[in-house]
Amino acid sequence: MSQKEELHLNEQQIIQAVVDVTDLPFSLQDHLNTCPMCLAQKERFSGLLSQLGHKSKVLSPTYRKRVTLTEANGTKSPWLWAWNWQRLLVAGLSCAMVLAVLWWASPFKIPPEWQESKAYYEMWEDYRMMAEIVWLEEHALPQVYFDISGESAPLISEEFIQFLIPHIQNDAFHQFKTKEVQYVV
Amino acid sequence: MVAILKPNRRYNEADTSDKEYQVANLAKAARTGDRESFEKLVTLFQEKIFQMVYYRTFSQMDAEDLTQEIFLKAFRSIQNLKEAHYFKSWLFSIAVNRIRDFKRKKQILAFVGIDNRGQGFEEVERKIYDTPQADNNLFKQEFWECLGLFVKKLSHWEREVFLLRFLDELSIREIAQSINKSESTVKTHLYRAIHKFKGDTNLVRLLQGERR
Ligand SMILES: [Zn+2]
């Protein structure tokens, strides 16, 4: 008795027996055929599944039409016709979206003329930056120094200073220049 | 005691083989272009195919339209049927594929917002409440609701195999042919589905006669 109890089918084996009893090992098949308890358990479970099938049949509606083997206009529901153009529309929109994404992600999307103008722009930027550097080099001192030195005063030109303080060696230099010119001639 | 507990056969095996023989003969004739034979096959299977579609769409209108389409497709391609005695599996494979296409289209249309017709259990529920014998249909509503919740828990193949086995009452071999899978694969899916069924206390209680 105790040996028989040990051999009772477990839940998995009962399910396996419901799926296909021949998949069980022979020893368990033999047990199932001789043990009323296991057999009852299996039958109860099979019965439940049979009842599910039976109830589904009973509770489902009855077929009101009869199949016709000719493709009459009325056999296809209008919604299927609608489906055809809707399918085309959906397919077209999907293609357009895919193309748009591909174009957006493509590294070749910038036309060559755009690339040329971009190069010109970069060159101009470089030139502008160099000009700025040169200006800074030439105007390295703050404005106050220019004010002190008088360079920024518009009235004090070089001509005015020459008028105020004439060059001492001016005549001698002039004479020398004249001589030199005569010598060359 | 043992004799009492022997499984009750739900159908007579001799009758089944007679029917299978009859179906094979009709399919053989239909394959050669015999329209009358095909019409007899339609008579034999139209209710079964309609119910099969209904279990997967829960819509009478869709099930009727699809049943018509499935038979029309079968009629057009009956010459492609290699073995006449596999007619039932072949017809069910057409139905399985047609329903899958239908559901895909419906999902796409629902996604893009074109199809907003009621589908699934909401529609079943509405139809049941619309009928004059609403009280009598409470069990019906509860049953489809429980079944719907249960099949939602199954994976695609578990659901297909479970429905084909216990609602459409196909054999393991017929299911394997219908869904183009090996018998061992079918058994694996079936085992998992039954295991989940056992754990669905709502559906089991309902079938045992206990209301939720
Ligand atoms: Zn036992």
C-alpha cells in the first residue's frame, strides 16, 4: 500500500497524461490503469477541459449565413474595400517617414554649394580674427598713454611741432643733399 | 471500480473514421474540380470554422465574413492539397493564417486610429446586454469574460494550441499539421497552457458550477 502511494502521479504527470498518456513512462502508465485515485484525478481534469469545449460551443452564436462559392459583390464587406486604400495610405506614409529619417541621418545631405559657402565663411572668420590680433598688437597700450604722449590730440600734428621747434640740422642736411645730388649728376 | 472510471468516449471511433473516410473522398473529388463535393465539405465544416473564428474574434459579424473568406480561399486552392485525408488540417491551417492576418490588420488600423470598432470582450458584453434575455445571459457573459482573461495569460502558440485542442477538438497530429510545427512542440505548448488553465481558479470554478 505504502509502495503504491509513493507511485501516485503528481500534478505534472497528470497534466502530461492529459496531453498524451503515451508520453508517460510505462511504469506510470501501468499505475494509471490500475490506480482508481490517479485515474479519477486525470478524468476529472480531462472532464473539465471537455466541459470548456462543450460550453464554448453551446454559448457561441449560431452561423446565420451559408457559405457561397461565388465571389459576389456582396460577399466582401465594404470595410475590406476601405482596407485597400487605407493600406496604401499607411504604406505610403510609412515609406515617406523612413525616407525622411534616412535623409536626415545621411552625411551626404549637404549639397556641395553649401559646403563651398561654408568654407568661404570659415576663411573670412580666420581673416577677421587675424585682423583683430594685428590691431591688438598695434594698440597694446591703454588709451591714457596715448593721451599723455599727445598722439591722440588731433591739433598737435607733426607739422605743428616742426613749426614750434624747427629742426636744428635742417639746413646742413639740405646742403649735404644738394651737394650729393650735384655729385651724382 | 476500475471499469466505472474508464474514460467515457465522447464519440464513437468507428463513426470518426467513417467521417474521415467520407471527408477524404469528398476532398479527392473536389481536388479534381468537383464543385458539388466541395459544397458538401462546406456543409460539413462551416459551423466548425465559424465557431473557430468566433473563439478568436468574439465578433459574430467578423466570424461570418471570415468564414466566407476561408472557404472561398480553400475552394480556389483545393488543387494544392497534396493529401486528401489531411483536408481538415489543411482547412484549419487556412483559417489560422487568415485569422492571424485579420488580427494584424485590425491592430495596425487601431494603432493609426482608422478602426475604432468595438472588438473583443467589450463587444461580446454589449451584445449580451442588448439581448432581451439578459438575465439568462449572465452566465454566458461571465464565461466569455473568464475565457478571455485566461487566454490573455497564454503566449501566442500556447493559446493557439490550447484552443485548437480543447475548443476546436483537433488531435495533436491535426494541430501539428495545421500550424506547421512538430508534434512534440505542440505537446510542449499544450502542457504549459494546461498548467496555466489549472491555475486559473475563476475559470475552473465556473466550469465546476461555482459562480465567482
Ligand atoms: Zn495512484
